[in-house]
Amino acid sequence: MDAIRLVGKLGTFAQTHQRGADGLFERAQQGDEEAFGLLFEQYARQTFNFIYRMVGQSDLAEDLAQETFVRAYKKLGALRLQEGTQLSTWLFSIAKNVVRESFRSRRKNQNERGLEDVFTLAVSGDDVTPDGQLWNKELQQIVQQGLKTLDADKRLVFVLRVFQQCSYEEIAAITGYSVPKLKADLYRARIQMRALLRPYLEQSNEM
Amino acid sequence: MKCNECAPLLEDLLYSNLGTTQKDLAEHLTVCDACAREYALLRKEKELYDRCDLEVAPNFWAGVQARIAGENGLHAQRFVGLFDGVRFAHMGAAFTGLIIVVGSIGLWRYLETRPGPAEFPNAPQVSVATTEQKSDAVAVTVSSKTEGSLIDKRDVSKHPLVSKPFNLKGASRAYARKIEKPLFSTDTVVERNQIFTSQRRDLDADSARHLEQVEILLRSFKNSRFLRDSNTLDLTYESRLSKDLLVRNALLRRDAELAGDVPLTRLLDQFEPFLVDIANLRDNSDSKEIRQVRESLTKAQIIAALHSF
């Protein structure tokens, strides 16, 4: 009945959905933890992956991702989203700052642990064979090693573009860099990473 | 579309819809092997990177919620702590305010009930008495009501700030000598006036009013004219005013000396003999006596000193 009644009123459902999302956002802004969870849980995987690509340690990445959400929860009350701005962009900005602060503190403590925990992580995909799982883990290690060779700016741009698939505008909003710089950084990072991944690319062709 | 136009758009083609450009790009990729190979490589890379996507731990969001709850608890504790602080601050403020109010009331009551200089119960009482035996003499005495006071009833002659009892005849004789030998040379007066002028300061209201009255009295006395066919002058008013001013003068001089105000003390000391002389003049003094006092007044330039002070 609702569907029938909605016929002839284009955009009504979309408006209702938008109002629901707005209500959720307002509730979350007022400190409702449940609303915050409903609104932000979908970004957990993205945020964790982004931070993991940046820091290369799963435990640390999880801790920093949680820290990112706690900060988001605290700052959400003051957030005024402009038109066209996505929550993910805002969240990645917070995550970027959290990662930078972590780098600074780690530089002071000089206790970098490297990438030894890569093999303990569960790679996504349910239909992966044991050989495929091993191959994936090896690929993870190579990718992380390659990311580690990139400087901080290129790594940030590359991760946001390739792994998080953000648009140039979003990356510019998150990083504060200009779009031409982003494109140049991305091009160089891609060339650098391609050299490392060439054997896997050929293997991928064979598979 | 050419290859150099195509290359930058290949990556956009991977992640987004290029709209009308996408059709041109697709046409170019069908005819250009190099661009097609590049695009294929990008797609393979994307597939590889997509395979690197990691799963988050199942308890990840529970950890986030726990940390948020912990932050909220901490915030609540801080909030309560803030109110604790506010409560103590309020108590402190209330206590301080109470002290201020009580102090203000006490100060106000004290100022309201504080006796003036003439109202001090223990203050020395200065009186000018004209004895019947010496009807033409004025004696200034300082007495205190307080038993055992340092200034216990005594004659003004014993007080260091008050001159000896005045006697018209003695004073006249003294000023008769002073006419020959003026109290101040002109140079001295000018110097003193310069000092007074340079050291001009704010006098208290009583002193200023007193000096003004003395100046007016002396000026009035100096400018008074004898009636025609008469060598007498009615100085009843001036004589009575001089007596009043003498009393005040004694008090002010004592206060000035206690306050360490040397210039004022000297000035009060300087014109006091003239007040005594005027006070001791009879109601119908003859012109000779009056002229003597006037001349001494002119010579001493005391009016100018008063004016400049």
C-alpha cells in the first residue's frame, strides 16, 4: 500500500530515506551511541584498511582505527557537513591525523615492529583455496613492502586512490593537496608499485 | 581521441563513469593496442589490490563502543568533578562575599560614626578667654578632658605649637619694634612665596578655608578707612573674627606640625601675631594703634604670602 501511494510522488522514498539518515545523523550528533554505530559501522572496514596500509601493523591499525572512531564520536557534535561532502571523507581526515600522530610518537619511541604480522591477517574472500590464501598473503607482504618504500605523501595518495577508491576531489579534501600534485604523486607511486608487483601481474595472467 | 588524451583518463575509467568521454575512450581502446594494454594492466593491478582488502576483527566495533563508553564515563566523571569544583568555588565565593559585605558594613558604620576633628572626645579643647582683669588680653588655652592625658589642661604658653598668651600692650610693643625691624625682608618674602608657589599642593578643606578667611580678614583690616573727622574705627567684627580664627589657627598649626607640613606650619605661625593684634584691638581703637598694626602687616607682606600659598 505504501508503495502504491508513493507512485506519482517522485523522490518521496528518497526523501524519506534522507530524512531517516538525517535523523540518525542528528541523533548521533547528540551523543546517541546506537545511532553513531548505525551510521559509522559501515566505515569500519574501510577505515581499518586505510590505516593498516599506512602503518603496516594490524594491532596498531586496529587500535588507531578505534581511536579514529572515538575521535569522530567526540567531534561529531560540531560537524557541519557541507553539501556534497561525504562522511567517509571526514572520517579519513581524522584517520590521517591519527596515523600522523602515531608516526610521530613511534618515531620518538623507535619501536617499529615491521610487517611480521601480515600472515596472521584474514584476507577477504571466502572461496580462496589454500594455495590462493598463501599467494594472497605473499601478495599482502609484497604490497606492504612496496607501500613502505613510498614516501608519506605518495603512500597516502596511493592508498586513498587505489585501496579506498576515493576521487581526486575527495583526496584533495582529505590531504589538502592540489589535484595536479595528487595526479603526479599517484603516477609515480603506481610506477614504483608496478615494478614490485610485476611477477604477480604475470602470475595473475597465468591464473 | 589520441593516446596522450587517453592515458590520463584510463585510471578514471577504472573507478568512475566518465559520461560522454567514456564512449570516445572505449572507441579509442578498440583501435589502440598500446592504450588497451595499459588499461588491461591497470585492471589487473586493481584486481590484485582488491584481493589485499582485509577483514576487520569481529570484535572491532565492540571495542570502539567500549572505548566510547569509557570516554563517556570519563567525561561524566570530569563533568561531576567540574561540578565539585564549582561547588567548592561557590562556597569560597560565598564566604569571600560574606567577608566583603561584613567588612563594608563595618567600614561604613565606622566612617559614619567616626568623630570629626572637633568631635574627638579626647581632643584638646582650645578656647580663647578674655579675662576681666585684663579685658584687653586674649589667652589661648589648650585643655583635655581625658584624665592622665599627655595634654592635660595647660596653658597655651606651655604648648610648643601655641604662642605665649598674648597681651595687647606687649604685642603692640613687640610690633612697634618690628616696624623698625620688619619680620621679613622683601627678599625673604619673595623667596618664601616662590617656595610656596613651587611647592603648591592640595590643602585640606579646613586649612584652605581658614587661610582664605584670614586673608580676607587681613585684607579687610588693611583696607579699612577712618571716618572723616574721627580718629576711631569700629573693629568689633574683625576683633571677634580674629579670636575665632586664632582658635582654629592653633588647631590647624598643631595638626600641620604633627603631619610634618612645615610650610603650612610656618605660614600659620607667621600671621598669628597679626590675628592676636587685631583681636586685642579695642572696639574703638585710636588711629595710632591701628596704623601700627597696618604698617607691620604691610611690611611683613603676609597677605601676599597667604595669597601665593
